[in-house]
Amino acid sequence: MPSRKRSRTPPAAPAPAPAAPVPGPASAPAPSLRETFARRHFIAGGLVVLASIPALLAAVWDAPMNSNAVAVPAVILLTVGALIFDREQWIAESRRQMLLTLGFGALAAATAPAAPLGLLLPTLLAAVLEFKRGWGAASALVLGSGVAYALFGVEPSTSYPYVLGMAWPALGAHVMRRQALAGSGHAETAVLGRGRW
């Protein structure tokens, strides 16, 4: 009698192993401060901070800021620091920088009677130009407003807080621009679009 073989159900196929995640492109490490800023930028930042000390002391001791003997060197240090930050622009586009300085000087003089709120216009304009286009607006604003106030006979102790207050946003925009461009491969003359705000 023929033997009957019990029919067996074939074993189930093993479930496919889950697909390994595809490794994405490794994000490049953020550039260090030494790669983003040169030594002269740290020197310029130190000069700007040094020029700001009389204004910082005003919260507890307003005598230094009200003295021309303190305000004049502070404005000079602020101007030198801003010029060091914007050195490339003055070398590459000296004519444009001079026109920008004259324009900011006229704008600062026109809005000075409404100080301090009136100075928001040149301050915002300088910050936008500095961040978006890197036009050396900080040094142009400091030079232009300083010369304009001197021509109008404004005491340095009076103009010092205005010049300092207008310079800080533009200098901050310069630092932010350098950080935004760091590691991007764009040149210093690149125009930053809306996506980089």
C-alpha cells in the first residue's frame, strides 16, 4: 500500500528586514570665531567697547560722559573701531563710501532736532545696508554724523551718546552678516536675501 506523505504547508517566508535609514549629508561644523573674524575684528570690537564705557558708566556716574575731555577720545575710538571693521569696503569702494558718509551726515543733521527718536531713521537705514549689502555703513554713519554735529557746533559731550547709539546697531549688523556668510562660500559683497534675516 503506497505510503501517504502528509502534505506540509511550506514555511512562511521571513519578513524582510527593515530598510536601514539612508544617511543624510553630514552637516558641516559651524566655523569657529577665529575662522569668521580676523584678529583686527577683535581689536576693533575692543575699541568700540572701550569707547562705550563712558555711556555705560552713566547709569551710576554721569560726569565722564558730560565731559568733552572724555567724549572726544571716545568718539575717536569709536570711529577708528568702525573703520577697522569696514576696511575692505573703504579700500574697494572709496568713492561710494565717501558718498555714503555725506548722505548719512546730512540725514543725521536733518533728524538731529528730533533726537533721540528722530535718529531711528539713519540708524535703521545703516543697519539694513550693513547687513544686506555690507556697505560699510557703520563707519560711514559714525564719520558722517560726527562731522555734521561738529559743523553745527554741537558739543562732543552732547553728540557722543547719539553717535554711539546709532553706531551699535550697524556694528551689530556687521557681525551678524559675517556670521551669516561664514562657511557659505559667498564673498563679502554678496547681497543677503530674505531667507537670511
